[in-house]
Amino acid sequence: MFHWNNGVFLTKAGLALDVTRRQKVGFISHAHADHMARHELAICTPDTARLYQHRLGAQRRTMEIRYREAMQFGPLELTPYPAGHCLGSAMLLADDGKKRLLFTGDFKLGPSATSAEAELPEADILVMECTFGKPRYQLPPREEVVSELISLVRETLAAGQTPVIHAYALGKAQEVTRLLTLAGIKVQQHPMTYAVSLVYQQCGVDLGDVTEYKGKLRDDHAVVTLPRGMKNFRIAGIKHPVSIAVTGWAADPGAKYRYRVDHALPLSDHADFGQLLETARRVGAGEIYCTHGSAEFVGHLRAAGFHALPVTGSYQMRMF
């Protein structure tokens, strides 16, 4: 029903799924750079379309499909479902009348402050993202991490210092911003981040009391900027910063040293190890194919009784 050719393709429809090189038609699960390209036509949700055009140009052609609304594409019926990863992120259910295939893209189970919560339809074949497919990535409960983040930011402000949160400009930055503003903490954002936040707001997402950082820090404000190491991540004019990274990789020992920050908190927009196993159980697929993660997770699925295989590899073409 699908094949791998340096990316996942729905064979009968010739549709590329999150392929990062230009295609005639490509489905884009969300608007992160490692899941999209300048396709001749991009199929995606309305919110992803706005973000895709913001990042790659307003002239980019899109065909919009809404959550839970089926669309006929050649021999397949395509239906997107919320993925919980970032605004507009979607899983794609493809039905050929005999079998149903679910392609997850990047996803996370559970609540989000800025995106629709993931929904998992049943399918015969599951092609799933497995970024955190090792047992050590059983992350703490989200509410505990959020509470730790808010407490740390408040303590930093009370000490007369500036909390500087490093987060990816699309998705995590808006999530962190909304979590802080819901707690009554005002936020200034890096200009690149703020430009994305304006698109979020245009799509109806309320981010609360957030403004663009234009070189002058306002009293009692947290700052949200790009991850360290990215070009132009630095924010000039901030005295006594306390740097905080928010990422699922914070579960690794010594993460704060790896990211060169004062604190690293495991707030993730990807499914952790437990959520990946839960996804396999809930979808109920007889065949599971794993992408974007360690091949080790395939072994964990097999040990749990699932028929699982890795998809990605160095080979040129592989049919499934």
C-alpha cells in the first residue's frame, strides 16, 4: 500500500508523505522544515497551509483538508486527524476500500495549549514516528514539567533575573508562551518567533500577553528565543539571564551541558516511549512500520506482540 524511496509514498495514489524534496503533489503533516518541501501542490490542513506559506512563500499552492473530513484522491480516501504536535499538525488515514493505513507524522498524545489533541483512528497498517523509542524516554507527566517551568520562571523573576527560554520558533515556542501567559507571566519573543506567533493568532490561537522583543526588555517579562546554536538566537540587552531549554531530549543525563543552558526541562511535543506503545495498542494495526527513530523500538514492539519493521534505511526502494 506504500513504499519507501527516501521518503514514504502511498503507492496507488503516488502521493508523497512528508517528503523533503520537491514533488508534484505532497502531503505535509505539519510545517516543520524536516517534513516539507516546495511541492507543486501541498495537501495539508488550513492552519498548516498558513504556516507553510509563511515559511516558504505566499505563492506556494495548497489544497486544504480539514480534520475528520474525507477527500478522494485517486483510488484512496484520505482523512486527516489531529496529531497534537503543533498548530495544524495532522495524521493521515488512507483507505483503499480494503485496508486502512494511518501515517502519523510527528505526534504527541495528551493535551496541548496551542494545538488540537491527537486522535487515533483504527487502521490495518500503522506508519508511525518513533523519535523517543527508547525506554529512557519515559518522560515525567506533562503537568509536573509545566509546573516546574512556571515555578522556575517565577523564581527567576523574583530574584531580579530574566528567564530566557530556548524553544523552536514554530510549535514549542508558542506552547511555552501560552503556558506562561495562562499563569499570568508576560512574554517577549524573538522577532523570528513572534512572526510565527502572528500566524498562530491569525489562525485563532490566543497566546495571551506576548509582544515582540525589539531590543529593550520590559520589567517582569520572560523571554522566549530560538534554541542555542541556531543562527541569530542571541537576544541583546538582557542582563542576568537564566537560560532554560525545553525539549524531550532533556531526559538525557547532562542535557543542560549539551544545550549550554542553566536548566533543561523535558517538555516535549513528541510522543514519549509509553505513548508510542499506547498508540500501537489503540490503533490496533496488524502491521507497524517505524520511522524517525532508533531501530531499537521495533524490538520493543515485537516483544509486546506486534508485527513491526523499520521503514527507513539506506536502500533506494522498498515496497510494503
